[in-house]
Amino acid sequence: MSGYIASPINFWKWLNSLLRFGVVMLIAAGTTTSSAMGVDYGKDTAQKIVAEDCGACHGIHGNSVAPNYPKLAAQIPHYIRGQLHDFASGARTSPIMSGMAKALSDAQIRELAQYFSQQTNKNTAHPDTSLVAQGKKIFHGGVSATNVPACAACHGPAAIGLPPLYPRLAGQNPPYVESQLLAFRSKQRSNDPRAMMRDIAGKLTAQEIKAVAAYLGSLP
Ligand code: HEC
Ligand code: HEC
């Protein structure tokens, strides 16, 4: 070591390698921290991220594997991006989504939103036809007695959403729709612009929520 420091050229070589070692250690420390948190997407493509993570719950083509996971197929891309940014910032709380959303780059979020929005949503017929009929009435006409506006006014007459702000609801899993309307109603979910959904869900009864969710799930 003293030999290195004795000659100025060797000293610079030694300092250089020391600095490089330091940088390597910093990168290694960074990688360990994010892999300790379980997620590190690096520069992965959307395709790889869907295959290795998202697809396990949301389905490879965005038609989720369980009714409490939202379908992402054919969803408005602007809405998907907004939700991922909200999960990352904590504006929408989800113990499941926040870590993954934080690990995604803006470019990956754009690519994922584009991918899921281009998939076909597969709806499932609901067995309770009278519940579906009640939900249809609420969706298209609102509930005048309690000042609930027609959902169709914002989400579109076919519930396929209205870009950029209003998400698609057609074919969405009824248990997921119910959970979100209850979350807006209790204000546990509060990332809706101008409190639009907190206001509307606040006027719906639990039974009306069930009905409108059943109708939406049955739509193609
Ligand atoms: C372990 C299951 C799981 C995995 C894996 C997962 N999600 Fe989710 N995702 C959920 C759940 C559950 C919700 C609903 C929010 C909540 O209740 O926590 C959700 C919500 C979302 C939403 C909001 C949908 C809406 O209609 O508002 C988006 C967008 C989303 N996830 C994208 C992704 C992407 C992209 C990936 C892959 C990086 C991913 N998810 C991986 C379970 C998962
Ligand atoms: C004034 C416009 C407006 C009306 C009317 C409206 N919504 Fe919404 N809704 C929104 C907006 C905006 C969002 C997106 C919130 C966000 O960006 O987080 C939303 C989101 C939702 C979501 C969450 C979707 C998801 O994938 O998580 C559900 C469920 C929903 N609305 C159901 C309804 C129902 C049912 C009605 C009728 C009773 C209704 N909405 C009426 C504006 C509206």
C-alpha cells in the first residue's frame, strides 16, 4: 500500500480503483435494499412484468383470476396510469399494490397501461336477473329520491368509460365494484377527482350498490 502512495501515478490508480469499488458497493447496497422489499423491475419490459407479477392476480390478458381483483382488460389507459401513480404516492392506499407501483418507472407504467387497455374484457353473466334489472335502472336513471345521478352520464351509456377521466365499468367483477363503492362511501378511498365518487357512493344503500355491481359485471 505504501508503495502505491509513494509513486503519484500508482496513487491515482489506487484512488481510482478505490472510487470504483465504492460505486460498486453503493449499487450493490441499492439492489439489496430494493430486493429486500421484494420488487425490482430494473428495465424490464411490460410483457415481462405482466408475465412475472401482474398476471398472477389480474390475468395475463387483464381478466383477473379472482373476483376481488379488478379486471384491467380494455380499461382506459389514462385511468390505469393515474391509479398506478396514486398507489405509488399513497393517494390510493393498497398494501398489495403500493410496493409494486413504487418500483415501476414512468415508462413502464405507460407501457403497462397501453398493454392492458388493448386487451378484450370477458364479462360473466350474473345469475340474479332481478338484481341485474334493478342495477340497470340505477345505472341509466340514477335514484331520484336520493339525488343519485345516472352513472351513465360519466361512465358512458355502455359503461365502457369516457376518456381520459372516467373508467370503464362494463364487465368488471361485481365483488370488486362493490368493494370500491363501499370504500368511496366510507371515504377510505379518496383519490377520485373533486370527490365525485365519494359524493355519489355516499348516497347509495348497500343494496343499491349490490344491484349496480351485478349489472355492471354482466355487461360485455
Ligand atoms: C397479489 C395480487 C396482485 C398483483 C400481483 C398485482 N395486483 Fe394490481 N391490484 C390488486 C388488487 C387487490 C387491487 C385492488 C386494490 C386493492 O384493493 O388493494 C389492484 C388494483 C390495481 C389497479 C387499479 C384498478 C382499478 O380498476 O382501479 C391497477 C391499475 C393495477 N392493480 C395494476 C397492476 C399492475 C400493473 C401489476 C403488476 C406490476 C399488478 N397490478 C399486480 C392485486 C394485484
Ligand atoms: C360525475 C361523474 C360520475 C358519475 C355520475 C359516476 N361516476 Fe363513478 N367514477 C367517476 C370518476 C371520475 C371515477 C375515477 C376515480 C379515480 O380516478 O380514482 C369513477 C370511478 C368509479 C368506480 C371505480 C372504478 C375502479 O375500477 O376502481 C366505480 C366502481 C364507479 N365509479 C361506479 C359508479 C357508479 C355505480 C355510478 C352511479 C351510481 C357512478 N360511478 C357515477 C365519475 C363518476
